[in-house]
Amino acid sequence: MKVLTERELIDEHTLGMLVVDKEFHNDSNLELDILLIKITSQVEVQEKLMHFTIGNKSVEFQVVNEPQISLSLINGQNRRLVDWIMNGTILEESDCFITELRRSIEEFPICNRKYKIAVEFSKLINRYSQGKQLFNNGHYLDAFNSILHSLHHLARISVIEHGIYPEVTVWQQVKQLEPEIYKLYEEMVTGEESIKKRIELILLANNFAITSKTKLGASHLIEVMKGKNEAWSIDGLLNHHELKEYGADLVGLIEYLVQKGIVDIVKVETGVEDVYLRYYFVK
């Protein structure tokens, strides 16, 4: 059965082809020996992933499109893809597509930085809040996991603030750029004090970091909310095209900004006694 033709490998929609060789690139992120990535302009991609054996090598073939790459650059959920785009060997590209994409990632425009910081900040708020609640309820191991995740988001924010895109090996970047944050991570993971004491320390540090970065972390959301002269429903915010990548973390960020007095609430009658819809606006 023929599953892949030469035309399916490179066609008129192909923007670029990359290869990552585990041995040559010393890439521990690869499960198979070789990764072949096709970037396509097609929005709908029928085959996203295929595995082959060629000689004595295992090969993975991925097809990704422009929206998927843009999504990964903002929400950071597929940092391996960004790493492969930056470090893979270019086999083919249309109109210097991959070369220009790499240049854009390296330059990391201000508008992209602001959006990515906002997404990371919303995740930081929620992981911190979850960790604090778990800690207060005595679930120390679960709290440890949430707080560790919050530190990762804090680390990525600090890297972005330096105008650099956070890599898969973000802690290596942070060690050079923000050694204080790296020391927190080191203390959390390898500290000799009890897990309870370590969590208490990181909760205090995270609380200080969140407070100091609130203006920066919330600036993108505030700009969007100020874009219309009326209050927002939570559904309107969640479905706004510029806020999509916040996901469910947007709710926690809104509530945090309400607590800080940055966002206020308007109560709208529903027709049921003592039941009101909550709408939000920036003070």
C-alpha cells in the first residue's frame, strides 16, 4: 500500500522542509532517529504524523501549517517545534519562508513579546493560586507540582523581558539572565529543608514576583478591554480573537485583577431577584 508520494512530500502548498537528525543535532527531544517537518500553507492538514523505517533508521514525518506555528510561538505549548524550526537543517523553502521565520523569532517583536508575556502571566497566576490552595489544604506534593509549574512560567517571562524567545532549555537561559530566579528553582528542587518549608519560600517569592510584574503581565489584556467603551462579559472576553491563547487561565487573571482593584465589576439585572450578570471594565 502506497501511503506517501513524492508530490505529497513537496507540493505547491509547501512553504518549507526541515530535517532534524538526532545524532547530528545531538537532539534529546527526538523519539526517533530522524524528524522530517513539512510546513504547509494549507489550513487543513489531513495527515499530521507518519512513522517510517528507512534502512536502519527510524523516521518521523510531520506536517504543520502556519497557524500551528504561530500558535506555538504564543502559547508555548509546543516549544520543541520552535526549537526544531530554529535548529533543523533546511531542505527546501519557498521565498525564504523558514529563513524569515527564524529571523522573526530571533528579533522577537515587541507586540509578540507583550502577548506572550500576558499568556505566561495568566498561567503563572493560576498555577500559583492552585499551589497556594493545595498547600493551605495540606496537599504538599500536589502543591509542590503546581508551584514548580508557576516557577517555569516566571522563568519564561524573565527570558522574554530580555527580548529573547524562551527555549526548551529555559533554565539554562535563566541561569545566565536571571540567576535569582534560577536559585529559587534550585532551592525548590534540591533544597535540604522540608518540602513544606521550600514551598513556603517559593510562595513568598512568587507572590512578590507576581505583584512586581502585574503591570507588565496585564498590559495586553487591559489594552484589549479598553478597546471598547463598555463593560465585557466573561464570554465576550474568552471568545475575543486577541485573547484566545489565554484559554481558561483568562478567568483567573480577571479575578486577580478584580482583587487588585485594576478591573471593576458591573452588575446587570437578569430578571431574577438577587441574580445578576457580572460584567468587567478597566477602572
